[in-house]
Amino acid sequence: MKQNKNQVLRNLTFLFAGALLAVGIITIANFKGKQTDIFSTNTEKRQFVQPEPLGTRTASFVAAPQDVDFVDAAEQTVNAVVHIRTEMTNRGASYDDFFGSLREYLYGNPSQRQAQRNLVGFGSGVVLSADGYIVTNNHVVEGADKIEVTFNDKRKSKAIVVGTDPTTDLALIKVEAEGLHFLKYGNSDEVKIGEWVLAVGNPFNLTSTVTAGIVSAKARNINILGNRSSIESFIQTDAVINRGNSGGALVNNAGQLIGINAAIASHTGVYEGYSFAIPSNIVRKVVDDLIRYGEPQRAFIGIEIREMTSELADQMNLEAIKGVFVAGVLENGGAEAAGIDAGDVITHVDGLEVNTLSQLLEVVGQHRPGDEVMVRIIRGEKVSDYPVILKNRDGTTEVKKREAVFFNETLGVSLESISSSDRKKLNINSGLKITNLEEGILMRGGISKGFVIVRINGKSVNDKASLEDALKSKRNNITRVEGMYPNGMKISFEFFD
């Protein structure tokens, strides 16, 4: 059983924005003639194996509930879910070599040009406002050079990336538009296991596809985002989703957005019974952060925790296996200031039960540094509530806003400070991301949007002032640029003034 579970986790598959090749559609069967209603209430006789002698018994097939109507919810949703097409340039190993010397930079390299090709991906997105804000998965648009959005009425529009958050696998893009259909948020905290839901998206590049299912679990951690600080607290459903559904909507029967579809559990890469969506309360907070600050604002209680086990509950003389165990309290964190100690058990945050790390991350992830949350603690036989001021990773309550885009004439590019999430992902402490290029040194060198300049002339750059200072420190009229693309490919080159 453990082996099977591990195999499933190894094969957990992001719905990576659809296939790069055309998808063949196989018709399973076309039944002609008389058809049978599988939800019929007719009775039939069956043999049952029981401890008593075999006998003939009557079993009734229960009809599906007829008061569940998905028509209105589907009509509200399909016009607010879009198809996303992305293009990015794939660069071979020779691309890095191209920038290895000034001679190749000046005269070009035929092998480099052959090594580049455009990759096309597909996914889904959900319109959140009439003026064109659209949420999708980060993995749908990550590294894209071009993004095209197609609406349900077949209109097409170019989109730009407003911001991304790899720790939740969310991204916000925007199109220039007015009067768009959009979805309203539902409260994902109130979603119940067993509740009917609809998944709407573009599986296998088939637009405006609606499937139905129920919520099978909540606060599910499937360990796919690869970062200890990532928020994995998915809504698990059995609504059918496949590649291309990434970034699509999970809605309740009222047509309210309760999640963004992100992943499936599969041995084969296609749907096998379980799919996972990012809760809408997390989506709402991240989207608001990206609009207001340009990057997500993560808040922390300031503790190290262990999930509760029966053995740990017995050691602590707890009547029930509930809550999360505080294994340590971080220095200068909100928990330390509030008086929470190692050995305490957290059972609730802001009135919501937290029995797993996923639940705790989901609740805290809906807040920003500086917010106050009420944390319920069991200490010995005493239950107490502690007001905790949440802090950022640096131990302050400061909300950090990304610097506005600025243009540098020497390089011929528009730049912005790299987000904290990108810094973690690329394992760098500073950097400036290229948002646009004009005719100049970098464009002629083949650099494209998304490239991150890490150092110039050996000096780290993270804002306009540090960039200008670094450019002045050249030697023998040679400027050296070091950086990388979002996929981690490192490039360095030199140019003469």
C-alpha cells in the first residue's frame, strides 16, 4: 500500500498548459438503438453472500438527486473562463556559449540560431474583473514570451503578466478590455466535503468544457510545489480535469469561484479519479497582493510545528488527537512576542480548526504581515487564546512593494526589481528582470523579456540606483553582464562601449 501511495505521489502531474503537439481524440463508442437509463429506479433481484443461507433479495437503485441543477452555474462560468495560449523560446546549450566571447557576440553564431525554437502551451484562466484581470496557474504562464487569451465568444487579446506567486502556483495576467463577464468569489472555508462542484476549463485544447463532481477532501497536501514555504492546502474533487484545465475554475452550485484547478493525481498523465484546486480564499488574497504591491505578501506566525500523532497525544495526556504541536518558537517572531512556547498545541486560528500543517498554512496564508490573528492554545490542562501579530520572513511587519518599472538607455531595456518569490526560486539575493526591450545592446545580443540581470561589472543590482552605479564601474570600456532566465539557465557576456 505504501509503495502504491509513493508511486502515485511520484506521478502527481501538474496540468502543464496542454500538449505541445496536436491531441488525437478517440471516440470510445457510439451506441445505437435502445439505450438504458443508468439512473433508473427499476428494481432487480440479486444474490447476496451473507453469513446466513443464500436467499433472493430485492435491491433498489437510487436515482441521482434531481434538485441539483448545474445549468445556471455553468452558464455563469463558461463566459468568465478563458483559453490561454503561450509561446516561449527554447534555447539549446549552444545559446549559452553564444555569449561566451565578444567575437561571437559581434558576428553571430549560426548554431545558436538553430538551437532556438518556439514552444507553444495551452491552459485556462478565470476573469476576475470587468476590466481584464485574469487569474491562472503560475506554471501556465511561467517563462512565456507571448500570452494570448481567447474568450468564450472567440474574441482574442494579448495579455501581460501582472505578477506571479510560485509558492501557491498562482499568476495574475491582464488584458485591455471593458465589460467582461467575471466570476465572484465564494468562501472556500465554508466548502463542505460531499458538496457538488463544477470544473470549467479547456482540457486537451477543447474550449469551454464543464465537468461535475463532489468535494472529496480539503486541506490536501500533495507535495508538488517543492518549497517548504509553499502553501499546499488543496480542495480535492472527483470532477474530471486534464491537461489544459490548469488555471480553470472550480465553482459551487451557485456559480461562485471556490478554487483554481491546478493538478491531478495520475499514473498516466491523464485523469484517474482525483483532481486538486487552490482554495479561493488563498486566490483572493494573492491576487489582491499582486495588484496592490506587485508581489505576494507572506505572513508567518514564527513557529516550527509537528503534526499531532496518537503517540504524541498520549505523551501530552490529550483526550483527542487534534491540533498541531509547537516544536519550536522562532526568535523575533509573532508567536514569541505573544507568549506561545514550545510544547504548546495550537487547535484554532481565528476560530478555524487547524489539525494539519496544510490547514495552518491555509489560514495564515490569507493574511499579511502586520495582521493580528487569534491563536487558541492547549498548554497542560489549560486552554487559552493568544493574539499574535504576524510578521514577514525578515521578522518585521513591513509590507514590501515592488519598485516600479524603469528604463535604462545604456542597455535599451525596461527593468523591475525581481520579486521575493523569484529570488527564492532562482536562489539569488538580488536582480532586475527585463520587462521590455528596445533596439540596443541586449536586443542585438538575443536577450529576451524575462531575463534577470544579477550582476554588472561584478556588482549586484536590485534597483535603478545600483544599476547605474554598476554601469559606471566598467574597466577598459568593457561592461560585463551576468544573469539568468527563469528556467535557471545562466548567461554572461561582455560588450564594448
